[in-house]
Amino acid sequence: MKAITEHEKRIKQELIAAGVTNFGLKKFAIKYLPKVIHENEHIKGIVYGRYGIEGGPSLNEGTLIATDLRIIFLDHKPGYTKKDIITYDVVSGVKITTAIFSAVTLHTRLGDFVIRFANSNCANRFKKYIESHRIENIDSYQALTVDTSSPIPGVPSAILSAEASNFLHSHELATFSTVDKSENVDGAAVYYYPSPEGYIYILTKAETKKAHNIFTHAQVALTIYDELTLRTLQLQGLASVETDPLHKQYIFDHIVKPRQYGDKKRLPPVTQLDKGAFMIIKITPTNFKYRDYKNDKTI
């Protein structure tokens, strides 16, 4: 029989303190937590139950764990593990709806995480800790909080020329540039999807540098270059997080598809990142420059 480690004993004690019942301690995800929680990390709140699409069936078992360092969404069963990391700076609130059981909604700028049929005792402790953590750290969160839900008033979206628009729609790979809170510029190669309405969408993970950067500086840039035709398109814009579930799924399906890489077909590199939940970034263009170097033409 395998000996229980001090790490496992400590986690069990913290789970009981957070309201987990004896029945809850037997769940696959709960028993898996010693492999997820770090040695220097402490569980402060937890909710477990069913999760699914808002308004739809809740068929899967999910767990939200609030620690002193982060929030973890976990779906674990034999042969399958899904784990998303949520930082406290993107959390906007917690809502509890109670009937016989509780439904807990964690509101974040990355989207909502909903756990239904949750233990009410756990739900209330989870909510209390999230709220107290944010109050204690409100100064640091305010420094990171930028309203990226809509374009800055008075700044219109750029209307691309016909040549620039055709160039944009005939490509799918670009360099996405962001600025961090120390004013350092960071660039990343991304696949993008241009919508008919004039917006440009990219897919990333919540724990990537570019995701954190847009909460500090909404101003971003996108650069697309074609080596064969010597054409380039440089776009400046404002980034926000797409929260509409239907739009998110539509963009996800367009970007996450197998592509030919050498002699093999693979999914885009973003699918291989262990950097939190998927998120869709929406770019509203504010300025652009299109250049055709073969014909010495700038628009």
C-alpha cells in the first residue's frame, strides 16, 4: 500500500477546511490535486460539480480550485485531464445561485466558468475567499485593469483599401506585437481570422505574455509580409477579449484546423501550449499602411 506523503496530507486537510465532504474527497479530480498543487501553494476555496455550455446540459464533472497563487479549473478522469489556469487579475466577480444545490459562476475577462450542483458550503467559502483576495490586492489589480471591452471613444476603426483588404484576406499568418507594463515590446507569430465586419481575431492562451499585455496596453500591432510578392501590411489597433460564446466557437473552428507542416499535417502550435484557457483576442484596426514594393506603391 502506497504511503501517504506529507504533501498529500496537507492538501487533504486544506480540502476539508474548504468544505469538501468525504464523498467529495473520493472524486477523481480531488484525488488528483496533489499532482496539481505546488509544495508552496495552499488551497483556500474549492467548488466541484457539473459544468457545460451556459444554458445547455451539464454532462461533465469539473472543479474550480482557488489557491493563494491562482485559480485552477480541472476536469480529470482516468485517461483524460483538462486544466486551465486563471490569474486573479482577470477575475471580475463570483455569483452564486442557490436552490437545493448551488450554481457558481466565476466571471473573468476570459469568459465565465460555471459549476452547477455544487456543495453550498464549498460555494460560499469559495466566493468569500475570491472576494477577500481581490480586496487585499486591489491596488495591484487596478494597475493591471484596462477597459478593453470596446474601442476608445473618438477613435474610429480604420477602413482598409481594397488592395490592403484583399492582401489581409489572402493570408493567415502574422506577427502580433504587444506592449507590457514596463513598456517593453513583445512579438509573436499568430494565425488570424479577418471578419467581414473589419475586425481581426487571433487565438491564444490566457497565460501567454501577449494575453497579459493587452490588459495593460490595449494598443497592438499586426504585421503581415509576403516574401514572394514583396508586399506588406502593417496594422495598428485596439485589442479586446471576445466573450460571445458563438463568436468564440466560430473563430476557434476557423483557426484550429490541421495545416501542412513539412511532410505532416498538424494543428497550430497554440494548441500545444500549456498556458491556461483558450481565449480569442479581437483587434479593432485604427490605422494601417499597405506597401507593394514591386510596384513601389504605398496605401
